[in-house]
Amino acid sequence: MPYLRSDRRRLSPAPRGFVAMLCLSLAALPALAAGADGKKKASSADEGPSKQFEYQVLLQPQKFKTRAAGVAKFFAYLEDDIEGELKKKKFKYTKETGNNEKRVAVFLDTSGGDLKRARFALRYRRTLEKWDSRTKKWLEVKAEDSHANLTIKHNAVSEKVALREDLTPADAYVRGAENKGKWQSKLEWDYYQPGNKKCAYSVSLYGKHFRSCVGGLQDLPDMKAVGKLLPGLMKRLKLPETTKLTRRYEFRWTRDDIKLELGRKKCVGTLMLVYRTQGELDAGSSAPQKIEFSWRLKEKSLNKKSIANSETVRKMLWKGVWAVPADKRPPAGGVSDGDR
């Protein structure tokens, strides 16, 4: 959050099947390339999209009806059952790591679902409160310090198709006055429920200049406002600038930066509980709408062992007592809502 890196595109052949994925090494990572117009795109750094694999398991909401107890029991399960069976060489969970936050995520689309139909997800997110471990209290985060961001994500079946979309921010944004217009890009393979694998290319806008452009949702009423930040998306969708945007809210309790190791490679995990209202989020005494546990293998952590062990852990979790039963899981495939 943003966990991405900034911008020029890099293209690589799409991996074919899980066996091919296991053969991935740092030497095989995408090479830098010019933008779609043949020129280098303006960026806030000289690096291309970061690359990672993301693994996710849906957990049973009823087990978290009392949030504090549910969270504690789930992490005990990670340590005692998953780590206990695989041993620390394959999987290691470091107790009491991570940072707790309350956030609101708002997914934007047209009333006709034009973005989702074109396999895009557009999300505005900001932090509402942070947990202070010293005072044992939730501290409100002011809007100007809220780590707000806007993320556009394109889901596809291959890296080549995912990167085909022009999601580069507008030049006027990139040249922003306050610390420049910060933005980061990410290319990821998503391994969610069994049978659901896809590639996604995303770009996030954030930082002081972003918050001066988008002070809140009131500054994102229609496609014209989006087009000022992401002109490539406007060209792709070919919608009138006056097209209004609808909003779908998620109120989230998250623990980010949970320290994990897969095959001796360090990575971080996230536990996210999604509530329908801010009141339910604050109370923490009712079953969430959904729960996701995920972890990410970034470039420096990608090797045969870390990928193979991640797949083993994912299967163990899906078959375990905490996962949503197979007959109640959503259909595999489709478009995910966006980044965590």
C-alpha cells in the first residue's frame, strides 16, 4: 500500500502453467521497454513495474464474530498447525508482527458496469485510524495524512495482455509541484482460490500531490475527473466525460506487514476483515462480510522453493478448518476488485 514501484513498463513472455512458474528466477524478470508511443514515459523513478506473486485464502466470517478472539485464534493456527506441520524451513510465521489499521475502500464504476466489463477495477482508498501500540488506542488519521491512493487495475490471462493497457498517469499529474506526482506500478500473478489464477497490472497514485488533486470522493464524480489523472483509460473506454460514477464501499480492518518466510525467503502477509458499515468496523463484535488472508512474494523472494512452499501452504489453508467451504466459494476466474 502502496507497496509498488514506479513506472516505465516492462514486458516479458507470459508464464505457461505452474511448472513454468516454478522455473521463474530473477534473471527471467521482464526487461525495460519504452511506452506505447515509442518514448519513455515520465516517472518518479527509473524502475519498471515491480513483479510479484500474490496468494490468497478466504476465511469463514463466523469465526471472527468477536474480532480480537478470531484474529488471535487464527494466528495461533498458523503457528501451531501450518508451521508446526511444515517446519520453519518451509513456512515460518513471526508472532505479533504487523500493523493494524482501519480503512475505507471505495470501488468506482459506471452504472452500466463499463469498467468491470472491460476487466478494470478502479479503487479509492484511505486510512481512517491507526492502532497505537504504546497507548493501546485507535488514533484518527487526518485526511491530509491519510495515505490515500487511487488504484487502477487491469486483470488478464497473461502478462502481455495485462501490460497492453496504457495506465500511465497524465503528464500534468507526473509533473505535480508537491514532491512531484507520485505513482507506482505493479505486475502480479494472483493465486486465489483453487482454479483461480490470473495476471494483473496495476498503477497507484498517491502522495501529497495526489491528495491536492483528490481531496476526497467529491473530487471523483465522473469520468472527466478520472480522465484528468488516467487519460489512457478514457481512450480505452470511450465514454462521455459526463458519465457519472457509482460507489461501492468496503470498511476494512487490516493487519499488514505480517512477517512470514517461505522456503527461507522473507515476505509479508495481510489479514483483512471487510465490514458493510463503519459502525460494524468500529465495534468488531459482528461477523465480517468477508475475510482474506494473503501473502506476496516480491522479486527478491521469488524462487522455486518459495513458490512451491506457497502453493503447499495455500492448499493446506484451503483444506483446513478456517477456510470457506468449497461449496460456498465464489466461482473461480473473473475480475477481482483491486489491490489489497
